[in-house]
Amino acid sequence: MRRFDGKDLVIATHNQGKLEEIADLLSPYGVSLTSNADHGLPEPDETETTFAGNARIKAHAAAKATGLPALSDDSGIEIDGLDGAPGVYTADWAETPDGRDFKMAMERSWAALETVSAPFPRTAQFCCTLVLAWPDGHDEVFPGVMRGQIVWPMRGDQGHGYDPIFQPDGYDITFGEMDRWEKNKISHRADAFTKLIAGCFA
């Protein structure tokens, strides 16, 4: 396991919310963070069929372009009653000609579960894979998972993506009803970050 011993780290994303969550999780370690947007980097095409594969594409592209270590994540929701869909295509299910519409994606997900008469509870898991890549091509990979169930109707206006229909195990509220920073402590990303910190920072 290679340790991170620098001060500058590129977060390979254009998503400001994701950048803020990662900054919060890394705040104890005195790391100076920049994002793809700060370096004028484009979003590389995500052509792999796994979270780890797509996270690797993003991390290595940013590390190569900047000459700095880069951290990326790829995340999504796997719904058991849909054989793990949408999975790596989580964001694609929300694509429209006018941008992403996650309300539509959640409606599509529930409709698909109804079509196959999926049994209750309609279990699912949010997945996050973090990849920390160095300019020399080395990387470390850390998967994280949060199990729960899909509920309907949508509940809450916090969070993003599919959060309003995902109720994590052990809770009676959805991610969409949960305070953002409380969710940040228990989420699939938090699980992956615990492993990242133990492996590369602690």
C-alpha cells in the first residue's frame, strides 16, 4: 500500500458538492485540494463497466495531466430487483437533452421494479469506489458500500441523485431526508474513505 506523502491533491471531478464532501473528509490531514475545474481539465469518457474501472480512468487522466496525485470516485446505486441496475449507468438513467433529471431516473427505477413485481423490501446498495492515482501510473483502490432499500414515494430534498428513494439500513428516513453532513459520516463514500484514510493517510 503506497502512502500519500504530498501536500497537493487533485480531486478528479467537476461536481462542487462532491468536492465539498471530500474536502470535509480530508480536512484533518492538511491536504491542499484542487479540482478538475481548477486545472481546466475535461471529463474523460467513462468507458468501463465497473465502478473501479471508471474511477481509474478519471484518476489517471487527472494525474497525468497535472503531474500531481489525483483522487477520483465512481459511484452509483445497484438495485437487487433489477439485477444490479442501474449500477455504473446510474447517471445515464437521468440523462435528458436538457441535462440530468434524477426525478425522472427515480420514477424509471420504481416503474421498473413494479414491472417485474419485485418483492419487498426492495433492497439496494449505494456503491462508491475511490481510486488514488499517482503520475507514475501507480494506484490504490478502495470500495465502499451502504446497504438499504428503495422506498416510494420520494422523501426529502437533501442530498442529490437517488437519495430521496434510498432508505439506509438501520434508519427510518431516506438519504434525501438526512442532514448532508450526517449522511457524509455513514454513506458508501464514507465507507470507502475510511479504507482510503487507513491505507494511505493515517
